[in-house]
Amino acid sequence: MRILVVEDEPTLAAQLAECIKSVGYVVDVAHNGVDGHFMGETEPYDAIVLDIGLPQMDGITVLKKWRASGRTLPVLILTARDTWREKVAGIDAGADDYLTKPFHMEELLARLRALIRRAGGHASTEFVCGPLTLDTRSSRASVDGTALALTSHEYRVLAYLMHHLGEIVSRAELTEHIYAQDFDRDSNTVEVFIARLRKKLPPGLIETVRGLGYRLNKAQ
Amino acid sequence: MKIAFLRNSLRIRLLAGTLVWIVISMTVAGWGLGQLFHQHVEAQFDVELKNHLDQLTAQLILDEQNQTQVRLLPSDPRLNKPLSGLYWQIDRIAAAGEQPTKAVLRSRSLWDETLAVPADTPADGEIHQHRIEGPQAVALRIVERTVTIDTHSLRLIVAANESLMTGPIADFKGHLWLALGILGMGLTFAASMQVFVGLAPLRSMQDALGRVRHGDARNMEGTFPSEIMPLVNEFNTVLAQNAEVVERARTQAGNLAHALKTPLSVLSNAANVPEKRDDDLARLVTSQVDTVRKQVDYHLSRAQAAASVQVPGMRTAVEPVIQGLVRVMRRVHADRQIEIVLLPDPANLAFRGEEQDLQEMLGNLIDNASKWARSRIEIQVSDESGKFRVSIDDDGKGIAETERDHVLKRGVRADEQVPGTGLGLAISADLARMYGGDLVLAKSSLGGLQVSLILPAV
């Protein structure tokens, strides 16, 4: 899962990135509205955390532009002004949820998880595929109740596949969602992660659809 | 009270002033003109009598028998018509040792009556005037003179009914007062029209002000006479300044919130990293940051409302505000699958105050209901004579009757705060009271809490 954080205050932005990374998401940070808008427009994020008070272009405008160009991804807005006017304006501009500063990181993560889950049409924080269970709250995966030891990259690949259960996910899509923007990407490494995952998971769970990508086998 | 009202009404002052002046002018004019006419008619009357007297004097002779004779009788036909009101008579004044003779000669109009003239002997050439009672007890005005022919001393008298003079005068005075009365009424009507037309701009100024007070207009609109326009402009300037002050206060409060809260976020996050979370200092920072946030929210919302409560001309439609908030709740509490029903408000009620304050009050209440409801929230707006009521019902667990007062009073003192409980209800109740409204908690027919917000309507 790849998250964009748009926040102009450097310390808060760093704290947000740190915290979101710690639960297994990939994070990009933008420090002003214009950069944030461009990144949200061009990169395939799974959710965006957007501050309302931004330099160069305010958050509401950025959000409206995304929605106008057809971007439907979940957006969580952060407001410093704890007024309902701002919340109504945010929701009417297309936000999915809001959080008022100062907030607890746990609260932010819970909201973020809920948004991603809702965007995928899932009702629970636990994803199940046959014997495999993925708990997005604790960022853990287990097979038949036995916890799996996964690296952060392996977890990201597995989580993305689980969020798109039954869908074919291309190698390029996986790459975009498990690496941050400035990371030196190499799509071959995805194959390495898939191979390692296959060793840890029951056989046949991850299918390869020739020429298209990978899919988690629901029937398994 | 009534007299004060009369004294305080510009219209009545102007009208009364004009009316007094009209009455005085009419009275003086009526009396003066009457007097003038009276004098004029009297003079004319006397001249006529004297003419008759002169005519009589000129025609007076002594005949061969030494008897007094009038050679040619005066020509006025009234002198020949019995008791016509115009008479003459010649008396003989007694010489030494003689008896005076009354009515040696008289006009035919006297018939056999005699004019009883008071004893008087005008010197030769003098003409005297008297008033006497004549035939049929009618007041007569007479002129007389003494004429001496040879040894005969004669008293020549011409008399006329006074009514011949007073009749036309009374007639004239009647017509005069009627004309003056009509003129006075015309003037009064003209004066009231003038007052009405002249004061009409005041009326439209009052209407314009009323629209401002009712929130239908932001400032006084329309063109007014040049005497009133400066007043209107000044007033509009005051209104604009007021609105500007409120807007500035609001912006500054918002900026302060923004400036405070981002650092608070940083502080709270720094204290909340997993390695340090159980540290005493970290816990202290976390709890104090929370307190600061609540205090800032509480006092900011109060300061903002305090600024706008005093501004006239505010009007906020209630339903759109609720609709906006319901959109937020549906999105934010999407997981909880709560049905939020906004019952239609056919009266299109409006709040006499700032939109943001209404949003603040209702937002807190609807958010609370969304948190506590099990499956359903009903929101209804109703009219309450000069005020309106928004009731928010939920089917949650409600608040026990004994707790309700406490819930509303909570908030201002930091040590009373229960962790995890918002100040929403207390803030809303506070704002409502600043606007002269109220917040009432009751048991809902849905089973949970019913919160009613009562606020002044426009």
C-alpha cells in the first residue's frame, strides 16, 4: 500500500511518514500544495493524507482538482481549524474523512486503514484467503493461525494482493505500490519477493497469470 | 405616555405647529376684514343719510301762510312706502313762549308715527347722530340738524333702520368665515400632505433598517434625500466596520488555532512514539496537549461567537447547514451504517446569527448523536414563535436524567474533564445561551437521547 502525505510542517510530515511506514505502508511526502497535487495526479496511491493549510495551493483546492480529474482514491484531510465549516467544506470537496490537529497517530492509522479497506469494499480489518489471514491492524500474516515471518517488502506485496483478492495485479502495479517515488525501482525484484513469499505460503496460493501478472487464488 | 408620544412625533409636531399658525391667521384675518367691512358700510350708510338730510334742507321753504313746506320731496321710493325703514321728520323748535311742535312735516313712510328724538340742539351747520327706538320697536340710526328760516327754528331728522346696515354686514361676515374656514381646511390638508411627503423618506429609512435588522439585507439600500443620505451612509459604514471587525476576529482566531495546533501535533506525536509511550514525561505531555487543545477549542469558539452575537443583519437558513453536516456524518461514519433522517422543514426557518456558529452548535450535536446512535438519527426543525427548535433524536443508550445537568455544565474547568469525552454538548449549550437560546436534553421517542437546540429565528 502506498500513501501520499501532503503536509508543510517538516517535523509533522516526518513524524507522519515515520509512523505510517512503521505499519508496513510505503510513504511519499510532499511539502506544498502544488507538488502534492502533481504527485497525487500522476502516481498510483492507495490513500492520501492531506493537510488543509498548505503553501502555494491550499488543500481544498488540491482535493477539488483531483476529484475533478476523476481521482477516486480515499483522502483523509487534516485540519488545524477545528470548525465544522472547514469539515463541511472538506467533505463537500470530496474528502472521505477528517482529523483535527493535534491527533494521536493511532487514530490516524485507524482512519487510514478504514479508508483503504472501505475503498476496496472490505468490511473487516482482517483479510482471509483460504488458510491465509492478514491482519492490517497488527500488520501480521498467518497461515492456519501460525504467524509468518515476513520482511517489510514481502508484507507489502502480500498486503496489496490481499486487498485486491481475486484480481490480477501486474508486476508494474505491484512495483508502484510497494516502492516510494524516489526509490530506484527494478521490476525484477518483485519476482524475487513473489518467489520468497511462495516458499512461505501454502503452494498454489499465488498464481502467475502469464503475460498479465499475479493473482491470489481464492479457491485455495 | 400619550403626551410624550405627541411630543415625540415629528409628524404631529409639524402638523400642530402649522395648524396653530393657520388658526391664528384665519382668526385675525376674519376679525380684521369684518371690522374693515363694518366701518366701510357704516360710513356709506351715514353718507347716504346725510345726503337725504342735505336734500331735505335744500328743499325747505316757508310758504305765503308762513308755514314750513318742502318744495320737492326727496325722491327715494322708500320714503313713500309706509314703514319701509327710511324716514324723515321736521320738528319745530319752540321760540320764546311757544310750545314746540313735533313732526311739523314727515315722510309718508312714517305714516302717523312720530320719531321720539332725544333733546338736543345742534349748533347751526352741525350734524348730530343718535340711535333711537322707532316704530315697531326697531332700532333706528338718525342724523339731525337745526335749520333756521326767518324766525322759525326747525329740527330736520333723517332716520333709517339699523338692520339695513347690519344685515349686509352679518351676511358678509357669514360668507367671510365660510371662505376662511374652507381656506383653513385647504391649508391644513396641504400641510398634512407636505408633512406626509416630506417625512416619507424617514419611513423608507425605517423599512431599510428593518430589513437590516431582520437579516434580509447587509446594509441600508436605496436612495434617500440629500439631507438623510449622509446619515444612511454613516450607518452603512458602521455596519460594514462591524462585519469587518467580526471577520478579522474570526480570521485571527483561526490563525491562532492553526499556529497552535500544528506544534501541538508535533509535540504529542513526539511523546507518543512506542519506545517512550510509558515514560511519565511522555504521558504528562500527552495529557496536557489534550487539555490545551480542548481549552483552545472551547475559548476560541466562545470568542468567535461573542464577536458575532452583537452584529445586526445576520441571517442563516437552517436546513442547508444541517444538510451539509449530515453529508459529513454520512461520509465519516459510513462504517457504522446509521440512518440519518432529516425531516423536511416547510417553513424554511432561518437563524438570527452567523452561519459558522450554527454549524458549530449543530455539528457538535449531530456528531455526538452519530457516535452514540445504534442505527437511526432523526433531525427535525420546528417553529417556536420567534425562535426555532432543532431536535436531534438517536436510538443510543441515552443519558440518565440525573446526569444531564452535569453533562451540560462540564467543560470549562480542566480538572472536571473526563478523558475521551468531548466538550461538544457544553460548547453548544454555551453558544446557544450567548445567542439567547437554550439547549435541552430529554429522553427520545427512539429510545436514546433527544437534544433540542432552541435559537432565535429571523
